[in-house]
Amino acid sequence: MAHVWRSAGSHFRNLTSALPACYIPPSVVSSKFHPRAALIVLTALNLVNYIDRSVLFAVQPMVQAEFHRSDADFGLLSSAFFIVYMCTAPFIGALADRYSRKNIIVAGAVLWSIATLLTAITYNFKVLFFRHMLVGIGEASFCTISPTVIADLFPEKMRGRALAIFYLTLPFGTALGYILGGTVSAHYNSWRAPFYMGAAPGIVLAAVFIFLPEPERGQFDSIVETPERGTILGLARNPAFWTATLGMAMMTFALGGLQVWMPTFLHRDHGYSLKDANWIFGISTAATGILAALAGGWVSDYLLRYTRTAYYLVSAVSLALGIPAMWIALYATGNRMLTGVVIAEFLLLINTSPLNAAVIDSVGAHIRATAVAVEIFTIHLLGDAFSPWVIGYLSDHHSLGAGLFATIVAIALSAGILFYGMRFAPALRLNNGEASRGPSAASS
């Protein structure tokens, strides 16, 4: 892992060291606004977000044993979180396009941190269900708005890399959640123990973020806000936005299902102890996810110099390659199965920053938070709001391996949608006013 951290740190320094001298307008410099500080704090908050979200998955068999609930019930528990999360997002997005994004981010972080702490004193399934709903509201407040703030911190040609740093926390935070949950619960012989550690970091980071001013909306955008890009009604006719969003929805179906059920799959179907299953999946997610996030951001930003389709192309190709890897992960055994898990995770997680950058670039700054909220609603409605339940239901009636086959179908659909979406990618102006190459996008 040491070489991974050195590589990530080197890329982060290269990105952030160049920003003040090259890209921050005088008005921003004079206000003493520091994009690097904001990116660091938002990234740290996102890390805590994913740790808090995945700890419960790590101790899920222990919670099931205490509450005597089926796989379908626990799939529904995760679905409740995502349903509240996605239904809250549109309201948060509308508020964020009109009021202070910073204040909404802070409120969301405090809410999900308190809800995480309360989990430790939960003693029935109904209260646990309600806790998941509260966390969904808090995380929607943060996740809807943070990418739009980052989009206003950095120029278009560096957004993929900036978002790659932010989304490093998805695999790494998820992995830490598995490791923290598995290790601490085993040490104390209690699934509640990890949740006592979950509240303080989010509250402290939210307090720090209060002192950082907001960037000006759209200060680096180069494309004129046409009706399709700059109005809520026009968003419905924006194919660049919808192909990126629907492609991400199918990918999210697969990722959400794997996140909830893969440690249980390793434990139940392959005989690993619960602690070992969490360590295997956690280390795999962290290592592959860090490399994948950096690769996705840097490769797509590099290709953007030559083709406007870069964000769509990188994701479509990697997802297509992920289909055979996922098959091996689910139906092979021993080392071949573990190799399939690692490769499949890499090929899925490489898409996080390119697809989010594609969504952000597909719309204008003044409806960006609303557009991200619509994206969040859509990807969870069609993705991980129901995939844990679907997989749990198929597991109860057939097998967990049969349930996880649904992720392969979703990956194939995602690749097909994104290959189609390449024709709609907007032509950004990247270098000295020159547009990225390719014909004009239909949506721009």
C-alpha cells in the first residue's frame, strides 16, 4: 500500500501546486480563498461519509443474528437509506442553487454524524430502519452539493483530476468501514463498538469547513448556457446529461449490490471468516479503488485534449471489460475468484470521476446543484436503492451467487448506454480557447 499512497500524494501535490499560479483569478486570490484547503476538507468529509455508510455492512451478519431478520429484510434496510437519500436530493439541489452551499454541507455532515453515533444505542430493527433514513438525509445534503463546489474551484480541463481526488474516498472510505467494522466488532465482540467512533470526525471537519468561503458559481465555465444546459425544463432535453446519468445508474446498481453483499458472499459461499472476508474485500476495494480513481481522472483529462468524448469513452470501455472479470469473481473459486474480484472492482471504480465530470460539464453552473440532485435521484432509483433488496430476494429463493448475477446484467447495460452517449458530449474550451476536438455536441 505504501507505493499507492506515494503515487496518490505525488499526483495530489502536482495538481494542487499548479493551481494558485495558473488558474485562480485575481478576485479569488484577493479574497484569500484557497481551493486546495477546500478540496482537502471536502475530501476528508467524503472519507468519513463512506466509512460511516459501510460500517454496518461489515457487521451485518452480527446484526442479523441479534434481530433475527432475513436477507431480504437487510436488503430493504439499505434500500430505505437510498430511497430517502434520493428523494431528499432534489430539494437539497434546489436550495443549493439559491442559497449558501457551505451552510447546507455543514448541516448535512452534522446530521449524519449524530445519526451514526445513535446507531450504537439502537436495540430494535425499526429504530435501525429510522436511523438509516436520517443518515440518508444528512448524506444527501453533502453529496448533492460538494461536486458542484469542486467544479467551481478548478478549471474544466482539471475537473476530472480534482474529482478523482474527491472520489478516492469512495473505495478507501468504504474499505476502512469494512476493516474498522470487522476488526473493532471482533475485538469487542460487539457490532455496536465501531459506531461509537463514527461521529466526532464528521462534526470536527464540518466546523473547519465553516471558515472556508464559497467559490463563485461558474467562474471557470467556458460553454454558453443554452436552454438545454441552463434551465430546469431544458434539462429534460439534454442527452449528454441523461446518457451519463443512466449509464451511472446501471453502474450504481452493480456497485451498490456488491458493496452490501460481497463480504457476506465471501463468508457464506467461500468459507472465509467474517473478519477475513471484510479484510479481503476492504483491502481489495481500497487498493484497486485508489488506483482506479486516479487513473480514471488523469486518463480522461488527458484524452479530453484530443476528444470531447473522453469521459464517456473511458467509462464505456472499462465497463465492457468488467463483464468477464465480474463473471470470474462470481463463479470461479480460490485465487481465480479473488483475482476476478480485484479486476472487476478496478474496472468499475475507474468510472467514478469521469462520469461525475461528464454530468457536471453537461449543464450550466446555475442549475448544476439541481442537475446533480436529479442525477442522484435517478442513479439511486434505478441503481442501489433496490439492488440490495433484489439480490437479497434472489438469494432467499435461489442462491447469493444467482442474486449477484444481476450485477453483470447492469454492467452490460451501463457500457451500452455510455457508448451511445459519446455522440452527445459537449465540446469544452480547454487550452487557450481551443475547443476539445470532435463535432459539436448535440446538447451544446
